[in-house]
Amino acid sequence: MKATGIKSILILGLACAMLFPYSCANTTTPPSGGPKDTIPPVLLKVVPENGTTGFPLTGGKVTFTYDEYSVVKTSSEIVVSPPSKRRPTTKVRGKSIVISFQDTLQPDRTYSINLGLGIADNNEGNIAPQYVYAFSTGDTVDSLYMTGTVVDCRTLEPVKGAIVAVYSDLSDSACFKTYPDAASRSDQWGFFSLRHIGSGPYRVIAFSDTDNDWFYNADTDNVAFEDSLYTPHEVVRDSIYELGSFDMKDTLACNARKPMLELRMFKESQSIQYLQRYGRKSDKAGFLKFSAENVSILGMEWMGIDSNDVILQYNPTRDSLDFWITSKYNVGDSLILRLDYMKTDSTGVLEPFHETIAMGMPTDSLLLEAEMKRDQDSLFSMKVRQSAETFEHDGVILDAPWPLREINPDSILFTCTNPKNQTDTLQLELMQDSTVVTRYILRYRDSLQVGYNYEVTIPEGTFIDMYGKPSKKESFKLALPQSEDLSSITLVLSDVDGRYIVELLGADKKNAQRTFTVENDCTLQFKYLKAGNFAIRIAQDPNRNGAFDMGNLLERRQPERVVFYRFSQGTDLLELPERTDLEQEINIKDLFVR
């Protein structure tokens, strides 16, 4: 071959390599999978079509066909309404999801299948848009709808996954024994919609359905209910914003939905009354625990013990009580109590009931150890809880291990030392807590001064317990925080038309950092706060027990109402900066009308 020919071939080969650099792949490098699929499945066809009438009562099925292979990711998301005993089966066939009915359907009834967020593509798990399919076993498809939210009654946070059910059986017991006429499930924002329902009227009830049987179980489920009967009047249309498909991560879009109802979910107070547990905590102390609140005790007789030698203390909800026997005599290994109280009989009615209880000595090793230590010690200790930040508001809390026989409050010494090192003696007030018989509170009625040092001394023997033993000496010092970085919140309350509990909560909106009980227009101060997020929770307290009370379904009694104050920023969570004194005016009547 001539040199010119060889040169031409080399030039041609080089040109090809430049034009097609990847035509010969490196066999040691795996091929690229391309960009990740983020597109959810698209529903192409439903058989029979949406809005079908004359659907078969037995053996019916609905086929949803998508543009790609899909799976049932979360079967609990798929809700068939009205529900029945045997749940429909769901199978994957190629690119289709087939839902087949196992039970015989009811004649002349509209049904709906809400796919929720239950369908996803097979490869990447992209969730298909929500879709609601409706059909009728009769000649027409019901076209009304209703919406709402389910929230926790105490925190007002949304409740996800609650069953929301409506009943044309208007009896109070319908949710215990019958399947709903229609049902849906709340999403992660607590929002629900019930579509393609009849004209009603209905009882509306939501419950957690922990055993997945479509019936409300008062022992295990939380519950919420609408006070009055509800009659839907709005017609399902594609243009209804609340009935659209929503990305649960889109906060603004989800919160823009306007609910027709708000259901406050609670754990129902037990209504069946009986003596649940009892026992002794020591030789002369014990407890009775009842199954339901507000027990009615008709009589108590302690064998061999004068009733005047027994101290009783009920808890705030009156479903348990502690007792202490102050008699100097040995009680013995067996304590006999004859108890008469109102107990629920087999028909659900409260009737007088007599019960004789034998309570032996405790066998718990920790209780026995504490008992031995109590007998050996010549003095007992009061548990002291105090904080400079809360002293003006809460005082000093003193908890005795058991009831006291004698108190000498005048022996308590309270001194203050000013910046010039001059010391004065001040007067503290000692009072017994109204709800805990073993708790006492020390208060100073005036305000403490910044820069002053305070000291509380409780001498030995200030308290004498029921066994005749004196208390140990206790002393501690107090000084108001002086950091310039601290802040405060002042609430000016007006139109206070009842009794309310006002709480300052932290960022988690759960545990109260400061609590006030108010009955009149007043000004509340939350001082010495570090920068952070805070919420103000205000609860009605109509029975004046200082506690938050749950509701009762059969008694049609809602839980006591709670409202979170919305600050000027439009949120119920306030970001409080350093060195800020914030004042808010709150009209209580207006707050609870909203």
C-alpha cells in the first residue's frame, strides 16, 4: 500500500474518533440509569367509568389503569364508603389496580372509593394523585359533600388517620353497633372530606378505630363528635378547591382549605363505675382506685379504727383517693374496709353496692425499704421546690411524705439583704394546698427587689408529722435574675366572663411553664424569660376544679374548650427576642367566640 493511502486511512480513523467519541463504550463501566423518575403515575382509565349506576350487588369490581406499573403502597389509605364487614380485595394486574367487592352491596346505595395516597409507581414510589371514584347500585349517584378537620382537644394539633363517620341512625349508640352510612379518613393536616353522600340528617362522629373494625370502642379509641345533627347541602363539583388533590408537603395549599366542621378529639372518661384497684403503701397508708371519675362513696367503715383517725384525699377528678391512718395503735397485717359506693350494674345503671376489702401489708421491696427507713429516722424531710424565676408567682412548694399533725409557721425565717449589706426580716405566709393534703405553699405577698439577696430558713421541728416526728431543718437562698438579656410577656385580660386557666407554654406547646387561674379582668406577668418560642393557651374551667376535663359521647358533653392566642404576627407561636418586654391585650369573650 502506498504511503499516501495509509495516511488517508489514519486521517479517516481519527476523524471518526472525534465525531463519535462514545461509540465504543468502556465495558468495565456500568451504563448510566438516566435521571431519577419523579413523575407520579397518571390515571388513564377507570372501568366501569366514574358515576356508574346499576352497579352489581355481588361480584362487582373496579379497575384503575395507570400509565406505568403501580402498586398499592398503603392499603389503609384506600377507603371504601360505606364500609362493610369484609373489606374489598386489592390486586395488581399489569398497570392496573383491581378492587373487588367481597360482601353483597346494599341496593339503591351510593358508594365511593377514595384512593387517598395509597397508590405509587413500582420503581421510585412516587405517590399517585388522590382520586375519588363514585358509583351507585341504584339509578342515581348521591352528590352532596361535607368537609372538616379533626384536632386534638388539648393541643389543637391535627389528628392524622382518624375515621370520620356519618350515621343516618340518629341514636347515641349507633357508632357502637352499626356501620357508618359514609366514612372517610383525616389526612396529616387533620382535614377530611366525605363525598357523594345523601341529604341526611346525620350524626357526625370521628374515632381512632385502633382495632380497624369500623366501630367505636370507648376503652381504646379517642373520639370526637359534632354537637348537633348535620345536614349537608353543598354539591360535589370539580371546581371545589377543598375537593382537589393536594401534596401533603404543600403547607400553604393544605392550610388554605376551609373546613365546614371542626371536631375536637379526646379520650373519653370511663362511664362504667367499679372499684378497680386498692392497696397499702405502708402500714398506715393506702389507696383506692375507681374506674370512672366522680365516684360517689356512701360510707366507709374501718374495722377496729375510729373514722376520725383516718385522713382521706381525693384526686381532682375524684376517681381515686389516698388514705392515712393517724391512730397510734398498730394496724396489723390485714386492714379491713367496708365500703359502700355507687357501682354500675349489668344494665349500665348506678346502684348502691357494698364491698368488703382486705388489704395486706405491701410486699414491694422499695416500699418496705422506705418503711424501715422511716421507722429508723428520728426526723423526716420536706421536699422543697423553689426557683428564683417563679418565686413571686408560685412561691415555695413544700411536700410532706404524709399528712402533718402540727405546724409552727411563725418559726419560719425570711430575710433580705440589700446591696449595702443591710439585712431585714420579712414575713412569709404559709398555706395548705387546696387539692393536695400533704402540700404547703410559702408566699411573699410583695415583690422581690433586683440586687437583693433573700434567704429562707425552716428550723427543725417546724412541722410534726402524723407519727409525731419533727421535720429536718431546711434553708435556701434566692436572688432575682439580673441578666439584661431576659424578657417578659404581660397579658392584659378583659371581658373575663367566667373561670379560665391561662398557661405559658414552650416551643413544644405541651408542658406549662407558668400557670394562672383567673376569674376577673386582670393583668398577668410572665417575667424573667430567656429568648425563645412561647405560646399562650387559655382553657375554660366551668366546674372550677383547676383541671382540664375531657368529654363524654353518650352524655353529649364536649371536652372543655381550649384556645391558643394568636399573636400580631398571625401565629400562635411567638418568637420572643432577648431584652424584650411584650404586652398583649386579650379580650377573653371575643377569643372564645371566634
